[in-house]
Amino acid sequence: MEDTKVATYEELSKEELLSLKSGLEAQFEEVKAKGLKLDMSRGKPSTEQLNLSMEMMDVLNSDSDLVCEEGVDCRNYGVLDGIKEAKQLLADMMEVPKDNIVIFGNSSLNVMYDTIARSMTHGVMGSTPWCKLDKVKFLCPVPGYDRHFAITEYFGIEMINVPMTPTGPDMDMVEKLVESDPAIKGIWCVPKYSNPQGITYSDETVHRFAKLNPAAEDFRIFWDNAYGIHHLYEDKQDYLIEILMECKKEGHPDMVYKFSSTSKISFPGSGIAAIAASDANLEDIRKQMKIQTIGHDKVNQLRHARYFGDIHGMVKHMKRHADIMRPKFDTVLNTLERELGGLGIGSWLSPRGGYFISFDSMEGCAKKIVAKAKEAGLIMTNAGATFPYGKDPKDSNIRIAPSYPTEEELAVATQIFVLSVKLVSIDKILSHKE
Ligand SMILES: Cc1ncc(COP(=O)(O)O)c(C=O)c1O
């Protein structure tokens, strides 16, 4: 049989690389001359996806009865932590009992920020406020979500990188650090279809999280399940063990806060967000909440509850999102495989859900690749953004967000990306072949 294995770029001679480079440069100049403006930087749903939820705008009108199930007029003050039907919907979405959930406003990131802010100023369930401690540290699985890292950086919390593995964060390292250092107060986790790798934590990882014996009594797992029902395929879906129940079983009911929202289900910025936690944690949270607000937007809660009906309605809705997202992921993944497969200049994972594809270039190339792509009009997430303080020690991780551009735009954008990867990698290899 004929050997179809392609040579890696490292295996090519200097002359072969130079000739390859001049051909690629010509292609690059050609796309650059088109003066394109493309954006693969942020995980925003496309207009087509937003259109899926437009009927939600018709669920309530001036003739609607705005009284919720428990008899409260949603137009008025009242009900601090969410109307019953919204609680039920989000509880089912987050796989927790209805009584272990509090509904907030329009953003889960906001709830995470408030959770850290409250811990800083008032402490966690009676422990010393973090602002009174010499040092507060957080574990940050990397690559991770830039906005998580921005919150902890903003409050002066020291961040420690923990490498991600295909089954979740390096749990040997998590256990060793959490169980020995009382200054470590939390860990950021995106446990399902993680941002940016699309990794789902394995059963063993979740079990090990639930079994942690933290040195700090106020250590909390910040479990941001933003992509819990955001599957791409019907036949290939990841499964994540429910952490709240698991922590309870292990005798650590208070060790986790779970966050989620409908941002990428209905409308980002106009959805509803929630926290799920133990009774004791929720009591602590409500103490602050009742000072902070008389109650969040119940009309929007009612709109969501009536539009989706129940979790089955929501799951059905997510299939329509998947039908739009799947071809886009396929376009990027197929192009990466076709253009870069076997060349030894990059690696990536094929996620089964979520919003991102994570690409690892050769060391020291990510910043240059992102800059190169920009020359041809393609905006990518800044290299380094997936690490605390914006510093990727290997300068190799790049987050690709395929959701927002149209399929046609995405095809061109991915071409620009792979050309940029090839050109920057050739320069790197040539530099040590001199
Ligand atoms: C992991 C993760 N958490 C939270 C958010 C933001 O959620 P929200 O719109 O509920 O603030 C995002 C948005 O990209 C995300 O990727």
C-alpha cells in the first residue's frame, strides 16, 4: 500500500521550507488584498441563533396575565430569589432540587463577581473576610475563561495555573495544593464543554473534587456549568456527574457553588442566571442579596418560564441551536485537519459541545499567529487571554470561536488562520535550521 503519511514541517529541508513559504506568502497576499473584516474572537451566538428565541418576545403582551404560579404580580416588588416556575426550569437545567437554587439577574458572571466580592468583604459563612487576610489564592485550570481570571485579578487574588488534561484539571496538583495551603480559597471550573477546550470532566475527576479535604474551611469550588446542555450532536454527548449531590454524599455539602444562565439558550445579556448551592450557602447568600436588591426581573423570569414550558422545551430548543452550530464547528475542524493534520505545527481537540475550539501552536508562536491573521483582517481572541494575567507561559494557546461568523465567512477565516499558522511555524523552524 502506498504510504500517504505527510512529512512534518520539521522534516523538511531549509530549501523545501523556503519554497513552501513563498507559495504560502503569495496566497496570504491574495486574501489580504481582499480587505476582509472577519471576527472569530468572542463566543457570541449568531443572529440566526438569536432569531430562534424571537417568539419569546410574543409570550407576554399587554393582555397577558402577569401573575406567577404562587400568586404574585410579576409587575410589582416581591419574591427575592426567583419565581417558582423559573426556579423549577433552571433547577432542572442545572440538575439540582428547586429549593437549592436562587435566581439572579441577567448574567451568571455577575453572580460570580458578587460571590467573590461578598467573600472579600464579609467572608464565607462566618469565616474571616478575605480582604483581612495577607494572601488569598485561587487555582485556575488552564487554558480557561479569561473573564473568570479577570475577576480574581481585579480583587488582587493570586492565581495559580493548574494544567488541564483530557479528563479535567490535573487532580494530583489540585489535591496537593488545596489540602495543604489554607490561603487557597477557590478554583474556577468550567466542567462541561469547557471554555476553551470543550473538555468535560470525567467521573473520576468529579469524584476527586467531591472528596477534597481543603486546608481552608471557606474553600469553594466555583463550578460554572455555562455549557451544561449545549451539545453539538444528538448521538455523541458528554455526561457530567452532578457535583452538588456528589459533595453532599462525601460529607462536604457546602464546598461548591454552581453557576449557570440562559445566556446562550435565549438571549445573552437578557437571559436569567442562577446559583445552586447547599442550604447553608444559600442562607449566607440571601443575607447579602436582601440588602442588594428587592428582587430581580420577574417579568423576564416569567417570560422564560412560559416560553420554554419545562426542561423538555429547553432541550428541544437547544437542538435547534446545535443545528446551526454543528456545521460551523465542522467547517473549522475539517479545515484544520485537511490543512494542518500531520504537519506537527499544531494540535487541537474536537469538542462535542460548547462554544470553542482550542488550538495549540508550536511554542512561542501564538502571539505571532494572531498578529499575522489580523494583517489579513481576521480578529482572533488575544493570544494569552486563556491564561491568568494574560500570560501563556508557552505562548501557544489560541481560542477559536466559530459561532458568530456565517459559514461562508468562517470558511475564509479558517483559511486565513491556517495560512497564518503555517507561515509563522515555518519562520520558527527556519530560525533553528540556520
Ligand atoms: C464559561 C463561561 N461562563 C460564563 C459566561 C458568561 O455568562 P453570563 O452571560 O451568564 O454572564 C461565559 C460566556 O462566554 C462563559 O464562557
